[in-house]
Amino acid sequence: MIRKAVLATTVVAGLALTPVAHAAPQVDFAGTVALSNCSGSVVKTAGAAMDDPALVLSNGHCLETGFPKPGQVVVDQPADREFGLLAPDGGRELTKLRAERLVYATMTETDVALYRLNVSYAQIEQQWQIKPLELSAARPEAGKAITVVSGYWKKTYSCSIDGFVHELREADWSWKDSIRYTPECKTIGGTSGSPVVDNATKQVVGVNNTGNESGERCTMNNPCEVAENGEVTVRKGINYGQQTHKIPACLTAGSKLDLQAPDCTLPKPAA
């Protein structure tokens, strides 16, 4: 969870001394937002109506109330949170968007939060000429070129999907089938919740969430990879995201959640 801004002081200081050059991004900042401590994006499923209330995607560990506990799934709670909507060039905030509900959040099996705003996709587009990013319903593929777009830092990170991790374990939390980036995506604190965008389709295939900072094994800020046979691998300096293709099957008209939908496989609250 080192990608959260409040934990980023020393990392950012180091980055300022050693800037990293990279090619011009293929993905801009349209649809991305800045949270008080993280990044996020305005997202829409392919079948959602433009008149539906807009949704914002971020990480479960970015909740203003703190980290959800292992096994905890938060569903349909009141929310009052602001998001700064970025201009396509990332140079400024166009406006502040406000959430009225926390639709879903967890750090169990994945690390995701979905907020429902008090304005529709159509209203955002009409007033600010910003379209939502589309959530892909297909599982991403290894080798695909991706861009992690941070609204908090107004910075992009370009690399490829290196592969997938059976279990990514960090302190008391673990996530399934996580995306491992190639080393070029040197994400830092504050990039938590950034959309992981497929450069070819411009669709969201993941949400950025963590990285191994100092080479420790399975500790806070130092996730480890656990294979199906239990073998543990530590990759210092490598960063990760969580897949988001399971989300569309759990959303219905009006940007509401249905965890009982036939194809919905997101983690559910304990009975």
C-alpha cells in the first residue's frame, strides 16, 4: 500500500533527485481524478446509460475511514467525498466532483473502491467535455502495453503487463491474480487508485495499488508473490495492480451494485 500519498515522503524526495525520462504517454488524463490521498478515475461499463450517476474507481485502502480489515467488504454506505476532475493535459483541475455513496470497497482478494457521484456521466460531459473511461469486461493479457495514470501527481507511467500473480501478500492482506508491471512503471506514493489503461483499447483493465519498496518479505509496503505451491518470491522495486474486469458484471442500471447477479464474482460481505 505504499502508493498512498501519506506514505510517500521519502520516495518522492528521492524521485525529485533522479527524474526518469520516458516516452510521451499514449493515454491522457481525461477521466482521471485526484483524491485527498490517492488517485482515481471516472469509469463506466459498456452497457451503462449516460444518464446514470457517474462512478469513481479507486483503491479500498484509499478510503477516508482507513483500511478495510481482511475479510471485510463494505457495501452501499453514505459518502461525502470530493474528487478533482483533471483536464485532458493534466495541467489543472476542471472542477470538484462529489460522491453521495460508497457503492463497494474491499481489500480482500482485490483492492478496490467504487463511489457513486451526485452527477451523471452526461452532465460531466456536457459541462466539462470529459467522457468516462470504459471498464473492460475482459481479462487483461500479459505483454500488453499499459499506462498508469495518476490524478494525484498528474503523472503517467508507461510499461507492459509482465504477468499475473497467483497471490500477492502484504502484511495482513492478500490479493488474487494481481497484475505485475514490467520495471518501467516506477509508481510512487499517491498513485494508489490510478486506472491501469490498455494503450491499444484505452479501456481500464486494472487499478494500481502497491509495490515492493525495500525488498522485505510480505510486510507492509513490501508485498511478496505466493505461487500455487506456496513458494514465495520477493521482487524489490516491482509494482502491481488489481484486475477490474469482474466489476462490470456486478453493476446494474442507475450505477447500483448487485453482488447476487449470476456472473458477479466480486468478494461478498460475510453472511
